[in-house]
Amino acid sequence: MDDETFNISLRKFLKMVGVSSQREIEQAVAKALQANAIRGSESFPATMTLRIQGLQLHVTFDGEIRLE
């Protein structure tokens, strides 16, 4: 295993997930606000699941996204 290659690819993957996830959440909030489906003061429980089948890895991360 090449540690440098592994670390670089892992960081690229995590950056892509972080940036893409943030964009999707921001768009969903904007759409819900525009449709008056939310007020803009809510908090939302959130779950992120990481699966890597080749490693038999399945981990869930729980958190909260607050608008105020």
C-alpha cells in the first residue's frame, strides 16, 4: 500500500462528499423556504451513512442541522 496515494485519494473523497453534501442541504433548505414549507428557525436531525463494501464498512453518523 502506498500511504501517500491512499491519503490523497481519501482526502479527495471526503472533500467531494463534504462540498456536495453542503450544496445539497443548502439547496433543499432554500427550496423549502421558498415553498413556505419551513419557517427558517427549525432544527433537523441528520444522518450520514458511510459504506465501503470492499472493506465491510458501514458506519452511521448522527447530528443536527440548525437554521438558527
